[in-house]
Amino acid sequence: MRQALGQAFQQVKPASTGKRRILARAAACGFTLAVAGAMPAIAQSKDGKLKVGFMLPYTGTFAALGNAIENGFRLHLNEQGGKLGGREVELVKVDDESDPAKATDNVNKLIKRDNVDVLIGTVHSGVAMAMAKVAKDSGTVLIVPNAGADAVTGPMCAPNIFRSSFSNWQPGYAMGEVMAKKGHKRVVTITWKYAAGDESVRGFKEAYEKGGGKVIKELSLPFPNVEFQALLTEIAATKPDAVYTFFAGGGAVKFVKDYAAAGLKKSIPLYGAGFLTDGTLEAQGADADGLFTTLHYADSLASARDNAFRLAYAKTFKLQPDVYAVQGYDAAQMLAAGLSAVKGDISKKAEFAAALKVAKIDSPRGTFTLGKNHNPVQDFYLRQVVGKENKVISVASKGLADPGRGCKM
Amino acid sequence: MDFSIFLIQCLNALQYGLLLFLVASGLTLIFGIMGVINLAHGSFYMIGAYMAFGLAPIVQSSFGGGFFATLLVGLFLAIVLGYFLEWAFYSYLYEREHLQQVLMTYGLILVFEELRSLIIGDDVHGVSAPDFLSGSIALGDTMTYPVYRLFMSALCISLAIGMYLVFTRTRLGMMIRAGSSNREMVQSLGVDIQFLYRVVFAAGVAIAAFAGMVAAPVSSVYPNMGSQVLIICFVVVVIGGIGSIRGALLAALLIGFVDTFGKVLLPQASGVLVYVLMALILLWKPQGLFKAG
Amino acid sequence: MLSKPSAALFFVLAFFATLAFYPLVGGKFGVDLVTKIMIYAIFALSLELLVGGTGLVCFGQAAFFGIGAYATVLLSPSNDAAGLALWVLAILAASIYAFIVGALSLRTSGVYFIMVTLAFAQMAYYVVHDTPLGGGTDGIYLYIKPVFGPFDLDQPITLYFVTLLSLIAVFVFLARLSGSRFGRALAGIRVNEQRMRAAGFSTYAYKLAAFTISGGLAGLAGFLFAVKDGFVNPEMLSWHLSGAVLIMIILGGIGHLRGALIGAFAFALLQELFKSEAIFGAFAKHWHLGLGLSIIASVALLPRGLVGVPAQLQARLWGRSSRRAQSLGGTDVSH
């Protein structure tokens, strides 16, 4: 039976071998292209709902930060009954993996495939730059809930780009003022060699040298390298009065521990931008005790607004909130403020921007407004690590505004 | 820089180089003896580090063991894993071309990374060194050197000596060396080459995982730690000569020094220096510094 | 009866025709995605010339791709750029680096050649990653997209067709090359270099020429990529990308130019498939797992790549005829 069938096939085949093969391949090609073509059709916005796209790190070094930002946003959304500015909100997510190389692709997914109305993201400055560029070109409203790249509210600034967090320059500048006032004359800086690190040190240097100090050495290592040993030896060799640093996430944990292990903590005081000790205290343990940092938030602000926020966050997510959660929360507040002014019609970009320019955001960090370049004008606190908390010592810089250099708005 | 700082930087370089040697020795063994390019070798290092993190609480609660108990348990598990992987996957790669090996082991990297993500997650973790090793020794007036790093270097040196002894003084070592020069001859002499390969592979995996476990308190435990160490390991193996343990040691130390002093003296070029070194050595000695064995 | 080479030709024509008509059905995102895949196809074709055509396994192809892209961004003036000049400069920059790398690394062979090419790629990577030349880890931006005469590459559809035309041009160029004397010499070198040398060919010069051309073509792909995204960053030179493009041509099938095309599309679409939340839901964030398993499975089950699938199926279903198909020509360097 098999032989007969085989023979039958064999007789038919010779004439059509090539054709069948071509047809099969062409069909496979067509199929795959059809699938690719169908994919844009998979995501369409539902009627009436405002589509908000999160582009955050849900995996990798900054995953905890990405989740905190989204949690903060959702908290405010829930407090408003699922509506912002009177409109129901639909959330879409893309994981940016903190990878600038994939950033443009990921933003395009949200803007071109999912057709979001508003973009919220991200943590990594490099990724945020890609987002800002695409948002600037496409006109989609973008609210940055963390990435402090100065360029986002500098040369890349645009009427549709806003930030609810800070610019890298700000906490550095605030700390520069503090360290100059404390009387440290010679300082070494150390950070990762990327936009966030460079800009933080630059802000620090500006205020510190204006206050009479001198930065004698600027050390750096490639991101996200955490082999600090050689550079710690360098610091010991240079014998400065103090060290200013910028590290965040896993790198911050390791640096603080290595700094203490090298015996430097006792002899050369370590200062940093707040990210050194935000969200990292659990892992750093006793090695972080006593460290001074500057940030626009702290764990012990004890204002009514902050207490209410912290309570609600802890109840909903069973976690303590941090600065990232606050920034996500305020991004939602900013969106709500703008949407109320335009009665939910996100296409009224000019009115949206105008409303945010004069808005006073009632944030758990304190009230803040937006500067001309859409970056928060806010107080920066000097904090010290006591127990497992960043306690406020004083206000390092009141109403500090990022100069928005290069912004032509 | 003054002399004491120079000495400390030498210590740093030595420690980094020795750790690299440990990981790379497994790679050069597998490469040299079985002829398999294993891109997933960095993943074994990562698996070791994550085992140090994940097993510590389990070992602690089951029989009150501390760091060393975790190391032993982890080592045992790594040997089992290596044995299993060779049987299930790598033994099929021996006859294949290098390109196919590259591809399949690259796929394996992706699989390991995602399994890690599924089982443990993506957070960065710290691992504590045992208490009696957590102190620091004073070197000079401001600088102290962590005792644990000295311990690491000592451990790596002992392992290197151990490997040397096994290779040169034991029957197993002799069979391994013979198998790398002439597989068929060894087989026809009655040695079970399959079993030999399995042992070598398991050893390679175990050594890399052990290096990860030992390094965990110092390097912390994070995603992508495998990829970072992988490329440098390949450089070590290529500079040292494929299959040569002696070469791997020399190359690893060389790279340790170039990298450490490069970071301090020429920070902008530090990343490039290692590759410049490799290119120069290969152009001088296209087969690496030493022959296999 | 259609002979084998013509069948392949028909396939290629059908493939390009499908691409030409795709913008009619694909949305904004689809056009964007396929433009990207076509650029990767050009990139894969450049590597195919080396691996399948000459037998040189280069593990540093991403360096030429990235240099082409960075040259585009760094050399573009801040006003309306003449696109034609940029395109040539990008290819030139990549070719020059390829020439240097080739001149030095072709003195080694086998696994050492693979590693030396990797080393040179890593060098380029660290130069853009660490020095002020590149923008560091965050990359740099192309603020003005070049204008190619009447073609404004800022328009996605225009860019799509310019890319498609480039792809076709590269494909035809390489097809002609492989049929030429030069191409035959490369094939001879791939099969047995010593014999070629004995026959009087200076194989080093041929290999270097192939290496340089390959680098230039990768630079062309880099130029298009920089123009498309308006953004370049060091990861474009990373060994991950060098590995990915190697996977693309192995997946598609080495030794066939259309293998590079199929491989690029298959690889990119596989990625999109596994990343798709519509199919995998919350598990989509672990898409690397599916991709890794697919890669392993395809190498294990498809030793000749996707190009070899129809032949393999034939062999399975109609065992006897496969012998006839094989005897008709297992040509190595076909289209």
C-alpha cells in the first residue's frame, strides 16, 4: 500500500517539485508577513478611555524602581476612582530593560503599535533620552517620573515633555552648597561614566567651587561596572577632605559596603546624591549609618500629606514607599492637573502645557511647581541615615530650579 | 603613586587575576580537551553566585551550616549539574562545527538567564562573607584591605596548585592530557573517553560555579554578571593558549594587572587595553602563549 | 520542470515583491518593524559574504555596523545634510576599519581568527563607550535626518523604500560577485585554501578584499539604522549583536544569500513572537527563554538552516526522491 502511494506521488512530483517548494516557501513568507502586519492591529484604544503607556524597567538592576513608580501612579489613580481629569484611564506596559539600545524600538511599540495618548517613563537616563526624542517628534505627551538626564529639560525640551522627578544637576548642586558650607576644602568625586553620573558631578562641582571648594580629582568607571577596589585605593592615596559620589541601585549598595570595608568611612566622610541611600538601606546595613545625602524626599518628612501617602502606600502594596513611588504618584497628579484643565481632551496640547506651567502639585515631598523647562522647582533636603531611615536634618536648598541650559522654550 | 599604594594596587590586580583564572581554567579545559566553544560558561559562574545567595538560608535552616557549608553544598550541586549537562546537551556538540556550538551555547545562555529570572528574580543581592573573614587589615594610615579578598586569593592559589597536582601527578590527569592530544589513541587503549569527558566537563562547571560562589560577597549577585565575565574569560583562554592551564594563569594575571592599573592610570582607555593586549599577543604568537597541556 | 536555481530565483523575486507591497497592509508599526528587519538583512548579507562565501567566521561584524552608524551621526552637519555624502562616508569609514582589522587578523586562522575579530570589535566598542568620541553609554542623537535628493528620509515610507532598494541592490551585487571570478576564488579558498595558493592565487589579498567589502556593506546597514532611529549607542558595536547576526545567517542557512534574508526575518519575527503579550501574557517578559530554546532546537533539528527545510521535508516525506534532488545539485553557493 505504501509502495503504491509512494509510486503515485513519485509520478506526480517530478513536474512540480520546484513549484511546490516555491509555493511552500512563498506561503511561509506571506504568512509571517501577514502576522507581522496583523500585529499593529492587535492593540487598539478602547472608546473614551485615555491610554497611558508605561515604559519602565520591570527587569534588571532598576526593576524595583520601575515597580515603585508604577505603584505610586496606580495609588493616585485609585484614589481618584480610576479617573484622571474626569476620564477613565487604561494602562499599557512595556519593559525597557534599562537598555538604551532597545529604547527607540520600545517607545515606537507604545506610540505606533499601541497608540497611547500619554507616555510615562523612565528610570534610566539614556532610555529617557530616546523616549524624549521620539515624543518630541511625534508630539505625544511624555511625563518622566525619574530619569534625571539634564537634556530632557534642556536641549531636548518640548511643550509636550514634563518631568515629575528632578534633573541630575539638582541634587548634586544642593550637595555642593552643603559641602562648601561644611568647610571641606578638597574633594574627590566618583561615579559611573554615564549621563546621570556626569551631570550629577557637574551640578555638584558648580555649587561647590562657587562656595570656595576645590574638586581635586574626578574618578569614574564604566556603567554598570562595580569593581571599585582600584579606585578606592586611589581615593585613599589622594587623601581628600571628603568624597562626593553618585551611584544608584545595586551599584550604590556595593559602593557603600566596599567603602566601609576599605576602612575609608572612618577617615574620609562620604557624601552623595540621595540615590546612594534610597531603597538600598536594607542591603547596606550598618555600612550606611551616618551618611549624608541630598534629595527632594526623605523618610521622615512627617508632614500630614506625606504621612497620609505613606500609610496608603504601605497598606496597598505592603511595602514602604520611596522617592520613586512619590515621583510616580506625582506624575499621576500632574497628568490629572493637565487633564482637568483641558476637560480630558488630550489633543489640546497647548492648554495642557499652559495648565501645568502654573499648577501647584501637592506632593508628599512638599508642594512644588514646574519651571519654564517643565522640571520641578522644589526643596532639596539634607538627610542622614539613622537606623534604617533617611532622616531630614535641614533643607539644603529651598525652591531649587534647574537652569534648563540649552532649552529653547 | 607611592610605593605602598602601588603594593595595594598589586594586591587588587592579583586578586582579580586569580579569580579570572579560576573561571577561565574551566573554559580552557573544556575548550582544549573537548574542542567545544562554550559561550554559556559565564552562566556557570552566575549560577554559582546565585547558589551562594539562594542556598545560604536553606543550609542555615536545615543544619545550621554557615558559609563553608554552603560552599560545599554548592560545589556538590555544581558537579551534579555539570555531569547532567554534559550527558543531556554538551555531548551532542562534540562532532558539530564551531559555529553550531556557538549558536547552541548562545541559546543556552538565554535559557539560563531566564530560568534564573523565573526562579530567583531580577533583583541585585548581596551575600555576606563569614564573620571571621569580614574584617580588614590595616595597610598604611588610611587604607585597610578586606581580609576576605586575601582569603579569595589564597583559595584561588590553592586551587591552582591542586589542579596542577592533579594534572601532573595523577592517572586522571595523565588521561586528560593524553585525551587532549590524541583522542582516538586513548580510546583504543581502553580508556572510556565518554566518562573522561563527562568528568572534565563537570569539573569545569564546578570550578566556574565555585569561583562565582567565592566571589559573591565581593562582586554582589546580579543579572548579567555571567556575560560580563564570559568575554574576559575568552580573552584569557585565547591569550594563554587553548587548553593550557599554565597559559590561563599567566594570561589571567596579565589581564588583572593591565585592567587594574589601566583603570587608575588611563581610566578612559581601561576598557580597550585588555583587547589591545590580546590583539598584540595574538599577532606575535597566533596560537597564544602556551601550547595545550 | 523548474531547475533548482530558478526555483530559488523565483522565491527571491516573490520575497521582494511581498516586501514592496507590504506597506499597503502594514500599519505604522509594521512598516517601522519591517524597515528595521530589512536593515538587519543587509547586515546579515554582509556577514554571509564572509562566512558562507569565503569561510571566514567573523565574530566582530557589529563593529563595522556601528562605525557606519556612528560615522553618520558624527559627520552629519547641524543643518540639512546632503544624504549622498553621508552614505558614502559611512561606508568608507566602516571599510577602512575593516581593512585594518582584516590586514591584522587574517594572519591568524580558525578559532584564533574568531577571537581576534572579536577583540577588534570590542576595541571599537570601548572607544565609543568610554571616550568622549561617542556619547558614552547613552549614545548620541542625529538631529537632522539626511535628504537624498528628492527623498526625505524623515518620512517612514520613503525610508522603507530606500531601504528596500538598498537591500535589493546589495543582494544583486553579492549574487553577481559570487558568480564572478572573484567570487569563485573566494569559494575555492573556503573549500581548500592551500590548494588555491598552490594554484597561484594570493589568498591573503582575496580574503582581505572580501573582508573590506563585507565591512563596507555592514557600514551601509549602519547608516540606514542611524537614519531610521536618529540615535546611535555603543550597544550597536557589542558582541551580542555580532552574535545575533551570526545566528541570523546560521538560522537562515549558510552558503545561500537568501539564507541571510530568511534568517534576518526569522530571527526578528521570532523575537517579536516571544515578546508578544497577546500570545504569552505575563510570561512575555521572559521571552529570552523561548528564543533560546528555539535557537537550540533549530540548530539541532535544522542543520542546514531554514533554507534546507523544504529539502529536509522532502527527504522525510518522499525518501526516494530526495536522492534525485540531491544529485541534481547540492550547490553550495547558490542564491
